[in-house]
Amino acid sequence: MSLVPPFTLETATAKVQRAQNLWNTKDPELVAPAYTEDSIWRNRDEFLQGREAIKSFLRRKWSKENGYRLRKELFCFSDNKIAVQFWYEYHDDEGQWWRAYGLEHWTFDAQGLMQERRMSGNDVKISDDERWFKTGLERGPDPAPKLL
């Protein structure tokens, strides 16, 4: 299956799953090639451009976000754009667990590489008992009802 625009429901869903799988490796060298050489990012209050900046950002991120586990779901799509909602959990160096919630808007080039990634998210403190992703990469409870 070709994961290039224009997207269908099947290819958009597969693109989101592939992104989730790559990010859960926590390996910037595996994640960065999914983006164009000059990809533009907004990640919360940080703005960056290019694969090297992406790799640097991801190294910093995953050096602080211990036990990181991510889930992404397709929100909507059209032509060369995909929007996702996401949830991920991690703990800081002091052992405090956090859950991040948010939305990402992606724009792709004709080869299926991401040209733009714009992320908005919030982090919420959680206890160990509130964690959804306790082992491996299991799906965990459906978070959607908790967001309403």
C-alpha cells in the first residue's frame, strides 16, 4: 500500500499507525527520515526546521520523558493533510508520571514525507494507578470518553 497523498481512509489510518510505531521506538534516527529535509515543526512553544533540528529535539525529549508510550488516532484527513489526536505517558527523573494529550496537524509532500508538523498539547500529572500504558505497547483503555 502506498502511503502518499492524496490519502484515503485506509492510507491515512496506516500513516498514523506507522507514525505511532516509529515514535514508540524513541529512536530519532528512525523517526527523522519520515520528514522532509526542511520540515517545519511547531511543538508546543518550540519552533524548529529541518531533520537535524528534529533529531536534536527528539533526543532532548526522550532523555527527559522516561517510560514513554504513545498512542495516535486519526482525527481527520483530506488530500495531503492528516490530523491526529494523541495521548502519551512518561515519568520525569523524580518518578512523577504524566499524561500528554493533544492534536497534531500534518502536511505531506508528494512522496509522502511530512513537510509540516504542528502540535498542541497539555501535560497532566497522573498517579501510577491512573496509567493506561503499564507494559509494552498495549492499547490500554479507550481514552476518548475521558476527554469529554
